[in-house]
Amino acid sequence: QVQLVESGGGLVQPGGSLRLSCAASGSIFSIKTMGWYRQAPGKQREMVAFVTSSNNTRYAENQEGRFAISRDTAKNTVYLQMNSLKAEDTAVYYCNAITSLRATLNTYWGQGTQVTVSS
């Protein structure tokens, strides 16, 4: 089992920045990837970015280089730095972890943190 706790959401003006954090606990040795997804009202959940255990990263195509994901292995924490935020970035952001144990993949989710971009 892996537990994920997000923090760092809030209200920010357009053009502003936020940094989200996701702290993992439990069977962290089994984590293969950690990442961020988001879900806006009335829309499907979509991938924002993820980082693998070998520190490879991947981003959604529509971010235009505004977001950066990083991983602090010592703290078992993943960060999402979001810059030049737009109103359309408003969503609940969810931390995600995929584990591999005995050839079985499992997916874990955090409780979500609200990001609202508005003037």
C-alpha cells in the first residue's frame, strides 16, 4: 500500500505560480512512477506530468513548458511547479503513483488539491 498526501493548492491570479507537493508513504520501494493528473468540472481526468524511478519525465502536450515536475527521493516527495497559470488550469489536481510488486501493477491516488486561477 502507498499513501499519497498532496498540498500546495489554492487561489492564484492569472500569470501567477504555484507549487504542488505530494508526499508518499508506505511501500515506497515499489513505486515506479509518480505524477500529477487534474480534473476540471465537467471534464475527464487528464495527465499533467509524471516522473519515473529513473527520473525520466513526461508532460502533457498542452502545457507549453509552463509546468515542471521534480522528485526528491530522500523526502519521498514529488513536486509540480506551475508557472504562467491560466484560468483553464483551474482543476482539482491529483497525485498518482504506480507501483510494481510481484509483477503486479497498482495505481494509487491522493485526495486531490484544488487549484483555482482567477482574478
